[in-house]
Amino acid sequence: MEKIIQKFKAMGDENRFRILILLLQRPLCVCELLEVLDIKGGTLSAHLKILKNAGLISQKKEGRWIIYSISSENTRKFLNELEIENKEIIQKDKLKIGEISREICSTRSQ
């Protein structure tokens, strides 16, 4: 039961929830997430750590990037079934993620 509670706590923050919804679209690197969420790198790092520790996301290294993705098909199915309250923010996030690529990493100052 503790694992389930940890997962729900991790999803209880708006930015962490947005990260999960973004990762439903496609695997993303930190630069891409920073571009959409408009938060500081340290804050994003803390959010990613919480989501990873809860078992909701996984990471893998691809060249110079660390790519984050939804950790399991069960997590993906659960997130897809949720009724999202503020669809406007989610729609803006989805549009923005569709407009950017990892090339943003070379232009983004960290």
C-alpha cells in the first residue's frame, strides 16, 4: 500500500503531473521539459527524482542526453484514463512540446 500512496503523492503536484502528461506524448530530455514548464533546472531535477522514486518514470542515457519516459504500460493506461480538470494548460503544453526538439538543448543556457 505504501507504493500506491507514494505514487499518488508524487502526482499531487501540478508540475509533476504536467511532466507525466508530457511524457505520455513522447520521451523527453530535461531541456525539452524546461522549455515547456518554464521552471528552474533544480526544481525540475527535484520533481524528476520524486517521480522516479515513485516508479512513475524511468530514465536512460542517449548520447549526451538523459531521456525520461513513463515507466510502465500500467502507468500509461492509468494516466490516459484520468479526467483532467484544467485541459487548457495541458493543451498548451502538448502544442509546445510538438514544436520543440532536442536541438533546443544546444541553444538553452543552463
